[in-house]
Amino acid sequence: MTDRAGTHVVLLATGGTISSRARSAEGGATVAADAGAEVLGGLATAPAYPVRVVDVACEGSYLLTLVDMIAICAQIKIALADPSVRGVVVTHGTDTMEETAYLADLTHDHVSPVVFTGAQKSADAADPDGPGNLADAIAVAGSPAAAGLGVLIVFAGEIFPARGVRKAQTFALHAFTNPDFGSAGSLTATGDVVITRQDQRMPPLPLPPLPPRQARRVDVVSAYPGADGILLQASVAAGASGIVLQATGSGNGNPALCVAVAAAAAAGTVVVTSTRVSAGPVIPVYGAGGGRDLVAAGAIPTGLLRPSQSLILLSLLLQLDRNHDEIAAAFALYGAAITESAQIC
């Protein structure tokens, strides 16, 4: 990729541990507190590119709703509409970073990269990891090598594509992994950006306008030994437009869950089947209540998308008024294995 003409990186601050401090008013609990300028001010050295800060929110990401995530993505689009912007960094809590980053990736239609980062240690920790992660994220967002890569997560010196990424550690500094889609690169100890692969980009989906025309409820229901259909039934009764079934193995349930899926589908609720397994595709193979029977009952396999990102894709498609067949086609596309378009040595 050639260099871009932009002069600076935009930092969209949304809160998270990178902005958090212990507050006596909260009984000593750690809560998001610092604005974006304070987060940027924690860098040990000058950033690789000039940075303009925009405060979007200041809260833990475990509090975010889909509407909040759409609002963050709308701010990304506003930032990238300015031709002087090289790229965007979003500071975000790690709890739901994989959801917001994936929504941003699904709706990203610009050559400039968007880089999510955060921290595992609060800003008032003795040795916070946030400043190092932020410095790395700014370097990637401005790097010519990252152009065209879409939305990335930069954390602990690693660069991951947003699709397939998930938080794998509650407190360890190397918080994220991407078992199915791998790494996009890394940063050296001196802050140099090394991109090792560039994968085929998926076609972008529209970002719904704010506020959404109507709220679409999407629930996640787990399959487990002895599970019956009561939770699925309750979700339908609560008005869910969609349900993500976190199945076992390659996407398996049991006969009771198959009956509940069929009833949900008959009621107009779209059910997609993901898995609790950390890697590998959802493929309908087994009968006797397994994945093949779930598909026969009306469920849609999610491919390589795990429950957190299946929730985001399903929610977005429902907000866009896509029907069952269109949703099935979308999961077949966005949940498929990627074609590696470039291996960079």
C-alpha cells in the first residue's frame, strides 16, 4: 500500500480499563474516569503521528448496548470522512471489544484502518499497560502498511483482524486471540509495524441510522447437558427477533432444543447456531438432536463466528430488515474461511 495523505490520527475515547481508576465513592471499585486527553497524556513518549482526540463515552464496555456500539461506529465514519485523517484509534474496554470491533469491521468501507485497543490494568496501576497499547495502536493506525486491512485489534504488541478475535484472558496482558483467522502482524520493541498477512476483505454492510427505527431483541441461549427448550421459549415469548444458540461441539443440541428451535422459527424468530468450542467451524453433521437436526428445524449455522460476533452480525442484519434466507446467505459469507490474498514476508 502507498502512503496516505492524511496528517493525523483520530483517537475516539470510549472508556474501559485504559481510562479507569479506583474511586472511593464507589467503595474502592475501579470505574472508567479519564477523558481521552488524559489517556493520551499517559504516553511515555510522543506518539508516532499527531493525534486529535474525540470523547465519545467514558464507561466500562460491559455496560454497552448495540445502540451504543452503532454510535461508536457512526463516530468512526465521521472521523474518516475527513481527508486529513490517516486512521482511527478507538480506546475501548476489553470485555466487549470483540463485539464493537466486529460491528465496525462489518460496516467499514474505507481504506484507512481502524484500530481498537485498551488495557488490562487500570490507569492508576503501578505499571499500566494502556500507554504502551495506545502507542502501538497509533503507530498501526497511521502506518501505510495497515491501509486496506479494515478494523484491527492491537494489544500487547500483537495485531489481529477484528473478525474471529476474542478475549481469552481475564487479566493477563496478552488478552486476545484469534484461533481461526490468525494474526495480521505485530510491533517490534522499537514500535515498528510489521504486517505479515493481508486477507480478502468482505463487502461492507450498511450501518443503521441512529436512533434505530425499532429495537430488535437478540438473545444468546446455551446448550448444555440436559438442556431443554424452556430458555428458547422464554426468549421467543420476550419478543426476540433472533437467538444465538451456543451449541456444543460442531454445533449440536438435543431433541428438546430442536423442537424449541422449530417452534421459534415458526414464530418468525431467526435462530443461528454457534458453538462454545474455541476454534473450528459449525458444520451440521450429527443427527439425534445434533447439528443436522437443528438445521432441519430451521437453525442457521454460523460457520467460524463464535457467539459474541454471531450476535453482532445477526443483530445488524435484523436491524437492516433482512429476511431468513438473506441472513443465512450472510452467515455463509461472513462466517466462511477467508482467502489469504497476500502473505508478506
